[in-house]
Amino acid sequence: MDVKTAFLNGKLEEDMYMIQLEGFVTLENVGNVCKLQRSIYGLKQASRSWNLPFNDAIKEFGFIRNEDEPCVYMKFSGSIVSFLILYVDDILIIGNDVPTLQSIKTWLSSCFSMKDLGEASYILGVKIYRDRSRRLQGNVSFNASRKRTNESNPICFGYRINHENPGEGHWTAVKNILKHLKRTKDVFLVYGGEEELGIKGYIDTSFQTDKDDSRSQSGFVFCLNGGAVSWMSPKQDTVADSTTEAEYIAASEAAKEVVWIKKFISEVGVVPSISNAVGLYCDNNGAIAQAKEPRSHQRSKHILRRFHLIREIIDRGDVEICKVHTYDNIADPLTKPLAQQKHDCHNESLGIRYVSDWS
């Protein structure tokens, strides 16, 4: 659903004035200003002013706001489950009972001027495709097609180019990116088919990738129901002097993501296994030992204290760091170029499928 003139629903708590619009000025009111009675687009407080009445209205209907993701609302009534996701003036409603969904839309339309866009086909520029022939497996696919040109490819992983002093190597990298985008323009990110929902995380690093400052690149990805749901491929903000240290830093950052994922999913209440420790898979034995060992060693005593947070997260049972063979680490595409066969194998593990696989 889409909210018409969403910001006009926001009430201003301060006195706000604006100059008269061009074409509305007359000889009698030259020099006058307009006092705003409602929030309008362009005000810094416009989004919050609109969100407050929406929040009150949807809570009155029985929805509960997720504490860790305030744009997600939930409503449970026996076996009937409904979710509402708000992004500024775009609303996505999800549930397992069609009459309940209709009652939600009716309520919203009575509170605000709404436009019912029907079954969701695009959300935030991502095209949603449902394979009805595979409905028993619950497959939902997200296409890389984009509705707006300013949307980034949601499944294009791990590219960074230093644009200072560009050379032939940078041009080659750009061409490789374009080739990748062309090859993956008909790719889907597919969810479904797993009997039991569970989160798994994988981490990897590329040691001292940046030749200018000798910093490494981290990568982590978390999968749920057969597809990637959270991933990141940042450059580390400190220099590591060994692959073990680089992997340990990456593991610490991934562990913090686990904490948020567990809190969010626990409140949503649809993944029972989230109460268990989330498996975080790493292919570096030294980093695993560092994470499990609360003592400082000669080679690691210089590591910044904030990266040792992973030890506390492991101790309280949120994360279980495990060994995975390098060949089976599906976070590899986030940090390094791979041979075609291995890249495609990891893509399949991430839930990435080509159209030809579903035709």
C-alpha cells in the first residue's frame, strides 16, 4: 500500500513559516509569509511527524512495534500472524490469513488516504517473484531487476575501487564489474525449501588487499531458509599484521551482527531455533582459537580491546564459532575473485539462481 501525501498527516509542534510560493503573491500580501499547519516534504522533522500518527494508529489496531527494527510491526491472534513493514510512505503487509490482511487495509484506509497497490511486485526497487508451481516449498524469489536507477544491485557482492590515480588495473576492474552485472541481470535470490528455519553465518577476509594502506577486507554473510539475508564486505579500519588477526577482526564484526539478528528474529517469533547459538563458520584455526581463548598472547596482545567483544558474545551463548573448510566457505565471493565453477557453487549456496534454473 502507498500513503498519499503522507507528510501532511504529521502535526507540527513548533511554529513554522515559509515564504509564499511563486504565483501566489498579490499586491496586498507582498512581504507576508505562510504559517504551516501541517508537516510538508523538505522539513527535517517531516518523517518523524508523519511516523508518530501512523504509529499511534497501527498500535490502536493491535500491532506491536519491533524494538530492534522500529519500522516492523507484528500482530498475533492465535494461529493468525500478520506483519507490517513501513518505509516512509510505502507499506508492505504480510500474513497467513487473507481476511485479516483485508481488515488491516480497511483500517489503514479509514485512518489515512491510501492507495492499494495489490499483491506486492516491487518493494524498495526490488522485484518480487513468486513461483506458484513450487508453492508447497514456499519459494519466494527476489530479482536483481531495479525499478529505480539509484538502487544498487542487491546481490552484487564485494567490489571496491580506489578512484585516486586510476590506472590500467582500475579500468580492468571496471570492465569486470560490467561483465558481472551483465551476467547476473537475470539472477534471482531465492528463499524456501528448508524444513527447519535456522541462521548460519560465514566469515572470510582478504589479507592486506589495499596496496595503499595495507588494510584487509572483511566479508560476512548470514543465510536463512536457503538464501542470504544479511551480508557486508567492508575494508577493515585497522591494519592487521597476520591473516589470523584479520580473520579475528572479521569474526568480531560478524558476531555483533549476530547479536542484532538474534534480538530482531527472537521478537518476530517465527524462527524457534534462534534461541540457540548461531553458528559462525570460519576457515582460520588461529582466529577460532583466539575467539575461544580469553587470554592474551605475544602475537595478539596488540589487538584493540573492542575486537575482543566476540569472546563475551561467545561466552553468553549467542555465537558458536566453528571450523569450515576453505573450499566450503561461502563468504569467499565477498572478499576475493574465484574460479567460475567455485563462484557458481557458492552462489547456489547463497540462494542465487539463474532464470534458466527455474524455467
